[in-house]
Amino acid sequence: MIVEDEAPIREGMEGILKKLNPSYELAGKAADGIEGLEVIRRVKPDLIIMDIRMPDMDGLTMLKKLREEGVASKALILSAYSDFSYAKQAMELGVSTYLLKPVKIQELKKVLKQMEEEVQEKNHQGTLLSLESMTRSALTGILEKTEETAAALEKKYDIKATDPMTVFIIWLGRFYDERKDIVLRILGEVDGHVQGFSSVVTAFPERTQCTMVLYHMEQDRDWEAYFNRSVVPMLLSNTDSKAVCVWDECGGFYELEESRKRIRRLLEWSLSLGNGKIISERRIADIPVYPLKYPPELSLRLKQSVIKGDEKEFKACFTEFLNYCRDQVHKPKDIKEACITFLWTALNTAREYITFEENELEVPELLEAIMNAYTWDDVGVSMKRLFDAIMAGGITGK
């Protein structure tokens, strides 16, 4: 952005800037302070190159008005006037460089390079200290607990490190790519229209989930109940019921990482509780949990179906096994161990009685997939891979 008092000089400066660095982008030009004020308000440039004495409004008056309005653009003064009072006022307005005309090109190049680095550093720091960036860093455990972080939280966002917070996770699994945009839109609308809290909404593609961190919550409302009643139904109806919603409360910004770890464990409870409501510590505490048992003869039937190559009976055994797992509330750990045992029974029987391409199955990865599963859909995908491979193997009559 250039604000000067003579058109020929303006045109010359524009050409000089392009020669010094083709990446410099001229955001706007103005012939006087009033025009400069309007243009700067509109384009908000990183750097203002300006003169002091200009028609209608002098440069320092223009800059003072901009500072009062909160415009923090860096400013470079190029002027033929060396009056100390001008330099003093410029310094008070945050102008670090005051060059006298005629300006040497190498001197200007050096100053612009320095200012470019300062702008980049400022932008970088601004990104690092944005609330979304800080929240993501806190959730992933890479946020440093420094005085600068605490000061930024309190000064910029009025958040004390010990203010209570809530993490609301929407896990989408293999449906993440096709459903994340609608989930983020819904969370954004909730944040914009529901009074009584503030929030940060972000996405974690590597975890196939969207996250909403709530803070400044009105303490006399049951927010978990509200989200269960009003938000979860919207999310489920717009994701074809593929979302799993988890809720966890923590005692402050630096506890967000521990909250995320708890949420990973809570997610597994969707195998027991389904995804129709929020999964939370409070909900789990109120539900009776039963040991998982299924009759031994089911394992015998499974073995016989593998030996005989009876695919219909094979699938019937699997369906019956799933019904036993889901007829009552069981610990996720017990469910997964039962799935592994059932799978191992079929695998060992196949190894003994039939020939199939076990190497293509990548059995360790298959078992790991089941142990890391959060939904029955995930478990079913892994179990079906095994069963299809076994049934395609045929009978050898060992």
C-alpha cells in the first residue's frame, strides 16, 4: 500500500517494488491522506509506504486514526522532511523506519526485506497463537505450558488455563470424507445460534473425527442433556446414523490431552451402547454391565460349518454370536476378546481342515483392526474378510 503526494513518485515506487521483489503485491494506491485512510481500511495491507506532508490529511494524522481503529499494519515513511518532531510522532505511532528522500535503492531493499521478515514472523505467531491452533495443540499434547501461552489465552480469548471445558467428539470412521463437511457445518451453526457457551470447532482427518471444544459455559444448564436432545439427532440424521458422539469434561485447557485419551476409551463403548445417544462417563456409570457368555456348542457348530464348507451355517453362527454380544451391555474389552476368540476358532479350524490363502489375510492386521474397532460395522468388516477367505478355500479332507 503506497500513500504519497506526487503521482510520478508513486508510479516510480510501484516499479521499484516489483524490481526489488516480484512477489510484492501492491494492495492499493492513494494520492492523499483521506483517500489513503479509506483504502487502508478496506484492504488492510501488511505494510504502508507513506509520506508525511500530503493534501487534505497529513500522513501522521492518517496513521493516528488507523491506530485508534486498531489497524496494526506496519508503516514505512519516505519523506523529504527531517524534522525531529515528525520522527518522534512517527515512533509513537509504531513506525520503526523513517527514510529521507532521495532514498538509496539498496537501503530500501534492506529495509523492506527486514519488514517482510517481521510481517512473516507476526503472521506465523498469529497462526500459532490462534485459538483453533492452540486448541488442536492442546488436544494432541504438543502445546507448551508457557507464560506466553497462558497470557495469549487470557488476553486474546479471556480463557484462564483452569476454566472448565468440554470436548464433544463426532467420530465418523471410514465415512469421514463424505460426511465431515455436513458435521462441521452443523457444529458451526450450533456455535453461532445457541447461547450460553463459546466453542472451537475443528477436524482431525487422521482420527476421522470432528471436534467441538466448549468453554465459558453457563454452569446452571445440563449441556450434555441439551446436546443429547437437540444436537445428536441432527448429526445422526445428516450422517445416515454413521456418527458416534462422545462427551468428556475436563478442568482446563492443559487437560484437553487427557480428555482426548479418555474419549478414545469411551468410543469403544459404542459396541455396547450403540450410537443413538452421547457416550460419556456419566452415562456409563448409570448402566449395569454384564459378563459376556455364549454357549460352547456355538463354537462346535462353527467348527463343523468350516469343516463341511457349509456357508449358510457359517453365517448363521456368526449372526448368533453377534446377538449374544449385543443382547446386554458388556465391557468393550470383553466384547473384543470374545470376537478374537471366535475368529481364532474359525481360523485354527480352517488351518487344520482346509486350504486357503492365509497370507493374503494379513492376520495380525486383521486382529489389530478388531481390537481398535469402535463400531460393529468395523468388526463386521474384519470378520467378513476372514470368513470369505475361509469359505473360498474349499475342503481338502485332512
